[in-house]
Amino acid sequence: MSSPSPAPATPDPRSQQTRRLHLAISQQIDRDLGLRGQIALPCKPEAIEANVAGFAKVFRLLGHPFAKSDVAMLRDKLSATLARSETDENINSLAIVYGTEGHGLRYRVVTSSARIDNVAFNGTIAIPAIPSLGDGFCQRLVALLAILDRPSKPAEAEALRQRFAEALQTAHAATPQTRVAIRYESTPPPDKRVACKVEPTRISLAARAEAILEAQSDYLESLTPQAKVTDLLAAHEPSGDGEALVLGVATAQYALPLLADGWEVTALDLAAPFAERLQDLALVRGGEITATSANFFNPELTLKPDICDVAIAHNFTTRMQDVQLLRVFLSKLAPTMKVGGIGAIEIFVAADGYEPDAIATEAARAASSTIFTRAAISAAFADLPFEAIELTHALNYENEHRADSAPPPEPEYVNWASGRQVFALETPPIALHWLTFRRSDAPLPPADEASGEASGEPEADN
């Protein structure tokens, strides 16, 4: 009698869940890739189907797969251009010029009188600094070059992989907002090679803030405080003259309302243009805010002890590259706060039972969504003089308690706060929370025990 066949292995639910989350991260990264380039071809009507299929493969590898309707539209555009080339002696080649705008890919077909025999191309890909995904993306780049008739030899592919890995590590160590730019270009005949340059690239917070204010001069004035913070402040009675500390990015969102309510406000904004604009806005309102561009972790930054009734960290811990910095932050914050003073920190919290792996951790940091588990948060508060520690889901609270007169949250904020800038899912395993607490009368621990050492603090434009 033959032995029974072994039962099929039961899929590991945890492995399936990990693969699902990794796919969601990859899909979101593809949506955010910075792309621009062009691909030129000789006008050959007989090659249209091969060219259409090749372009579709190229855009799929660039993270923007074409639907059937997209392929049909591309075929129609190329057919029309090739038909013109048969009667117009000034059309000898065509090119697809493409680039990303927002979350979409745009392309157009252009013509040229230049005569070419082979495909010619150039392009730039800007990707987030996520070292754990480097090998997979490099494989896609090698496949892309092969489709463009520039196959890589094994030694060339390995050299590119090493350069790419080094650039990703350098970018990741610098700041979460750094990207890696891959610039590639086909060499002219008779060589059929590719010139490729890989380097970290970064737009500073100062430059981004300047661009925002140039596009919308009243940007800071348009920001409204979150309902959770508004309710927290309404229930708090400061001891004596109220002094508040607001730190992070675009601190005006909370500094201006606090000023209007009579608080004395110190704002530490990581973006210098926002800090300068905030000071101007305070003067226009007949008040004064001590607004500077500074990083709270700067050892040269000192704050007076026992003066702060309210501390608000907005878009600050979300930019930390090391979860250990939360304890360093709390340890430095505690001495500045009065007993009974309250604090509120924006922080991304992992869902119960979810333990982020290296890919998720790096992707979250690249999206200014650094993930903290509840265990890490508890460890950060251990033995520090804080009490009434609570976590509140930011979007849920906002939707339930937002004033009728307040505008709804911007879609971009909703995507970020829901964790969808990390995971392309309807319900990601992370979400923005408000971490609130009160300064207790317990003694401060020794400085060396509380702070320790950590790296990866949020960037500042000083």
C-alpha cells in the first residue's frame, strides 16, 4: 500500500500579512517616485506594436502600469505621428517625453527631423531613501535598461547595485527627506552603453517652506489647530501667567491661537521661513512671539526651567529617525515644564499586534511618519515625572469634535495622518495620534540616566 500524500502546507498568516504590507509600501513608493525623461525612436510604422509594448513595459517598471485603455491611447498617438511622418519629410524620429505631476504620470509625443537608427533616451528617477528596498529597485532599473536595448553585464549590474546601496545608506543617514536621484542617459553611436549617475539629493525644509509661502502667502494664517489640542487647552488652567512652547514645523498653527488667547509663546520651528513669518504675523496682531529656527535637540539650546504650562510638538516626533529620541526629547522637556503643565505630541502609533520590520520602519521615516509601538512609548516615559499619559487617534477625534465653523482637514493631511503615505491601503497598520500627558511633582531623574545617547534627530535649517 502506498503511503498517503503529505497534506499541503498551511500558509503562515504572518508571512502573508508581511507580504501584503510590503506590497502596499511598494505601491505607495511607486506613486511618489519623481520621474522625468524621454525616449526617442526612429519612425518605423512596421514596429508600432513592438514600440507600444516596450513603452508599456517601461512605464510598468517605473511604477505606473498602463491599463488597456492607456495602451490603446498610446497606440493611437503613435499611429497618428507615424502617419504624419510618411508625408512630412521633417519628421524622422519621435520621442515620448514623460514626467510625474502629483501622483500621476504625464507624457506627450514629440517629433524631430533628426535621423536616428537606434533608441536614445535619458531620464531621472528620484526615490525615497529606503535601503531595505534597494536591491529590488536596482533589479527593476537593470530590467528597464534592457528593454531600452542597453542590457547590463553581470559585473555592470553589480557595480550599479553597490553604488545604489551606498547612496541609499548615505541618504537615509542624513535625514528622512533625502532622496536618491538616478540620472541615466544612452551614449551616442557607435557605443550602445548607458552613462549613469547615482547621488543623494535633498530639498531643505527652508526651501520647501519658501516655496509654500510663495505659492500661498497666507498659508500659516490658514492653518487651524486640531480639536484635541483646542479641547485640551480649554480644560487647562495655567498657574500664573501662561507660557507655552510650540516646536516642530509650521508652529504657527498653534502659536497664533495661543497668542490670541493671551499666552506668552516660544516657538521653535525647524523651517526658518516659517519662524520669520510667524514673528511678523504676531507683530501685525499687536503681540509678540519668540520665534526662532532651532532644533530642540541642539545642545546649545537652553530653556529656562519650570516656566512652561503647555508644550506642543507638531510634526516633530514624526520626523525622528530613532525611536529612542522620544525619551531624549521627554527628558529635555521635563525640566522646562511647571508641575501640572500639560504636553501634546503628534506621534504615529502602530496598531496593536503590529511590529514594524526594517522595510516599514525605513519607509515610514522617509514619509515623515516614524512609527512608535505602544511598548516603545511606555519605555520612553519610564521613571520620568509625567502622569495622565494618553493616546488619542488624531483623525477620529478631529472628525467627532471639530467645530462646525472649522474647515475639514485637507486631503493631504488625511492621507498622511491615516498612514497612507506609507501604505497604499484603506486602513494602514499605523495612524497619527495625539500623545498627551501632565507634568507630575515627581523628581527629575539624573540627566545621564534619562537622556542617554541617540542619533537621527529631525533636521533643522539653521
